[in-house]
Amino acid sequence: MADKTSANSYWAANIRIITVSLVIWFVCSFGLGILLRPALSGIHVGGADLGFWFAQNGSIYVFLVLIFVYAKMMNKVDRDHGVEE
Amino acid sequence: MDQFTLNLLVIGASFALYFGIAFWARASSTAEFYAAGQGVGPVVNGMATAADWMSAASFISMAGLIAFGGYNNSVFLMGWTGGYVLLALLLAPYLRKFGKFTVPEFVGDRFYSTSARMVAVVCLLVISITYVIGQMVGVGVTFARFLEVSTTTGLLIGSAVVFAYAVFGGMKGITYTQVAQYIVLIIAYTIPAIFISLNLTGHFLPQLGFIGGYAPTGGETYFLDKLDQVVTDLGFTAYTADTTNMFNMFLVTMSLMIGTAGLPHVIIRFFTVPKVSDARLSAGWALVFIALLYTVAPAVGSMARLNITTTFWPGAIDGETFSKPALSIAEIDSNPELSWIRNWEKTGLLAFTDKNGDGMIQYFNEPKAVADANKAVADATKALTEAAADADKAPLEAAVAAATAARDAALGEAMLGGQSLAAQGIVGNELTTVNNDIMVLANPEIAKLPGWVIALVAAGGLAAALSTAAGLLLAISSAISHDLIKGALRPDISEKSELLAARISMAFAIALATWLGLNPPGFAAQVVALAFGLAAATIFPVLMMGIFSTKVGKEGAIAGMIVGLLATSIYIFMYLGWFFVPGTNWLPNTPDAHWFGISPAAFGPVGALLNFATAYIVSTMFKAPPREVQELIQSIRVPKGAGKAVAH
């Protein structure tokens, strides 16, 4: 039974991290890059406005950081719950 | 040494490398043939995934798409990278834990049904076969351009090369060749980009040059502002202009993202790593290697576009667009630095005609009124010249005169550089074709780089097309030999016979892809929209539900996949023609005719929602998945215990 509880809390922790990551994923691409571009047109990154830069370059950098942070956090969660390989 | 010999040497050397690797990495078991023996490290797998993923379209066409589509076509940049976040978080680690060889195999086990597995096989085959056509065409075109052979010969050479390493090497051979192909293609893409960025902006990194100052005017004007000014002077939409349809842009991006995460040939790459944690990490490394090209692509596209525009309007470089006359034909033929224009004219990717006979090529965005009027004149003139000798010519001549008068009126109203077209003696845009692909293929010549860089771009284009083709062919052949033959028709087949069946399926898949490459249905761009839409609407949802739901059973999964498959393909066929046969579409492919303004390329997420909804509703009417399936779900959710893959 203890095993099952542990598995459940492991999965819940995983879902929490996934949810937060997907919110960031959504905000930096669909949010800043598309939906909020008109509202943020006053802010500039060099020669580009913020939304344009996120759509053509910035979102990709965020995606990269997101995956590596997720991989690192999950390694810790794996160990904490004793389910690492 | 002439350019042809250089191309031959560089391409020949790259092929020798691929063959050498393939011989060294021969597959000796089904585990090696399907999943490279699960011994590929996360960084190496990331590099192989990047080559697997980046196709002829990414390498040759994407920069041009962005150059001419501007901000609107950012959908490709976000869509084709954001999918890796979904892969890393939602699919790759769990499918690696499951630890078998193919995507349909997971569907079959998780939904305890051979029928579900077969529906997944059908989806996989439709997606991968449509996708592979574009790659084969890309191989043929690149060969034809750089090795001066016909497209057909080029395609046949490409097929022979893939045959040599895919049939014998399987996933193992393909993986290590893809690593080599990645290195070739990324060097070929980045070198011209760095030079062009140094030229135009003084920045070594194209990513910084792109948002930096424009060098020829001392860096006081931003490069992007300069580009916007030059293209709007010529009547084009500004590069950074806002989208006209935010909702559609949102959906296309979503379709490309979830489509990427649902492409079987990408997913199976994550079966090759030793551990679950490696699968997560490997998606990150794949994106690192993909980002090296994708963050450079908008810089390449926008800079090449400015270069090509200022070539035709030399005044635009350091002053106003119209401060000097347009490029003259005499200059094109006498200036050796412009020899690329005639070279590319031969391939048909670039075309110009001196319509007004002033010896110069005026390049601008022809207003629709002028374009329509010019077409009316051409049609009337054609009718007159084709009329029978004894026919009454008077009404036809009158029609030509009327059309010409209407055209002259349109020219009097259309403005270019503050004067009407009529006042300048211009009758229309004279640079009649600028193909998207030229932005990458001709880039080294436009930027005046040495011959070996041009040869490298040729080898890079071939590497991109061949590596993706090989990955797709493996997905197709393993679905046939492992899911269809071993999974359904002959479950008692021995390991040795299955390996033979896998090699024969591979040979068969290559033959089919070659034939389709020689006789492509419709054109490649439409076909790719179908592949992404279907991956988004079928494979992605069924895998998600397989991992994250304990309630969805076989009935729901099968119904969901079928609804997603049918809804998406019918929506696309409605606008693009049934099976892409031109003229068989029910509705015109225009924004007004689209359902809620959703273009066919944007339908993927709608198909996915229909799939999810159908699966959940149908599942409430049937029994929940049995106990052993519940245990399977619990087991794939935790990394512990991931071992070597087992062949049942």
C-alpha cells in the first residue's frame, strides 16, 4: 500500500511540474509571440519588437531551457520517490 | 577547379563517409534494426533526431518561406520547435519506459487490441508516406541542380544511397549516418549565414545581426527597419507586419507543434536511448541542435531577401530605393559578381523578362488591378492571334484595344516611388519568379562566397533530405514487418525471419517512395500540411490518452483515431482536392470559404479535439481497461525498471 501511495505522489508531482512547464511554453510562444504582440509593440529587443522577437527567436530559447530544467527536476523527483533507474 | 568538379568532390566525400559509417554499424538483430540496440547516448541521439527531423523543407525552403512570409510564417519557427517540449514532457519518457519498438505496438498493447494497432498502422503509413514524397522530390531537385543530371536520375541515385545504408544498417546504421549528416548540414547552413551577417550587420552571430544595425549606413538604422522600408517602397507587405488572422496563426502553430510531437519517425528515435531520463534529456539535446539552424533561419531569410532586393535596386543599399535606376540586363551579363542570376535562371527558380524594353529589370509588387489588367490584355491578344484566318477580326481587335486602354488607366493610377507606373514607362513587375528555395541555395553566390561553400550547401541539402527520408522509411518498414507481419499475420515468425522481413519491407518502402517521388500527387507543400494535420489529429491524441488516462479503452481509442483521421483528411481534401487531384475540391481554398477562417493547414488541433472528445464519450459507454492494462499504465509512468527492449 505504501508503494501505491508513493507512486501516486510521484505522479502528482510530475503532473504539477508538467502543468507549470506547459504554462510557460504557452505564454512564451502563443502568448508573447502571437496573442500579446500588438499589446507589447512598444517594448523592443534591438531592432525587433518583443512579440516579433519571441515569435522568430525568443520562444525557441525558452523551449530549450524548459526541457533541460524539466529533465533535471524530474531526475530529482525520481530519486526522492525512489523510482530512479 | 570548376564548380561542377568541386560539387562532385564534396558530395562524393560526404557519401563515402555515410557508406563507411553504414558498413561499420550494420544491424545484426531486430533490436538493432528497429531501435539501434537501445545503446545510443542522449547527445548522439539528439543529433541524430535533429537530422531525422530537419528535412529538405527545413534546410532548403524554410528560410525563403520566412523571407517572403515575414512575421506570419513565424509559425514554422515556433511550431517546429515547440513540439519538442511536448515530446519531452508528455510522450518520450513514457514510451521509452514501455520499451518496445514501434508506435502502433504501444497502441496495440495499451488498448489491448490488434484492431487498434492496425488503425494506428494505417495512420502511420498515411503520415509517413505523404511525408517521404517531399524528401524524395528534394533529393532529385538538389542533385539536378548541383550535379547537372536530370531530376529522375538524381532521385534514383538518392534512392540507391538510402538503400545501401538503410537496408543493411536499419536503425543502427541510420542513427550514426544521421549524426554525420547533421554535421554536414549544420556547417553548410551556418557558414553562409555568418558571412552574410558580417556583411550586412557586422555581427558574427546571425541571431544578433538580425536584430542589430544595418552596416552600410553605419549601423544607425536597424537592419529590420531597413528591410521593412525597402520592401514597402516596392509595394510589398513589411517583413515585421502584424498578422491579418491571429486565430488562424494560433491554430497553424498549434497544428505544427502537436503534429511534430505525433510524427512516428521522430517518436521512434527516443526508443533508442538506454534510460528514461536519457529520453527526456535527449529531447533537449535534439532541440539544441535544431535551434542552431532554426534561430539562424529568420536571419538567413531576411538578409537574403534584402540582398536580392538591393541587387535589383542598387540605390536601396545606402540611399533611397529609387535613388538609382533598376538593375540593367547589360550589368547582369557583364558583371561576374552577378553571374548567379543567369545560373539560377537556367533552373527556373529565378525568371525575369524586360516587359517594357528599357533594358532594365524593375522588381516590385504588382498591384492587383495592374496584374488583372495585364492578364486581360494577354488573354485578348491570345484570342486575336489564335483566331481562324477567315474569321471576323474586328471585334477581337476592338477587345484588345479596350483591354489595353483599361490597362493603361490602371498603370496611370498605380504608384511606385512617388510616380505613377505609366509616367515611368513601366508595364509590370519584371522579376517574374523568385522561388523560396533560392534564398538558401543561391545564398553563397549572392554573398560572393568561395566555390567550396556552394558545394557544401549542395551536400547539406542532400544530407537533410536523405537523413529524413531514411528515418521515415524505417518507420514505414518497421510498421510493416513488426506490426503487420509479426503483430498480426505471422506472430510465430522467428527473430531471423523477422529481420529478413524488415529488410525486405525496407527495400519495398524505398521502391514505393521512389515511385511516388517520380510521380508526386499535387505538390509537396500541400502534402506536408496533410502529414502534420493527421499526426496532430491521430497519433498525438491516442498516445496522450494511452499515458495520461486510465479510463479510455480500446473502443474509445479506435473511434477517436478514425474520427480524427477522417475529419482532418476530409477537411483538407475539401479545399485542396480529393487526394490532391487538382480541380476536385468542393470549395475554393480562400480565407472567405474556410470554416471559421480555419485554413486546411490549421485543422490539426480541431481534429485532435474531435479525437479526444470521441474517445472520452465512447469510453464512458464501455468497460474500463482490464487490470493488466491498468498495471501497464502504472508501470510506464515510473522510470524504475526500464530494461532492454523485449520482442514479446
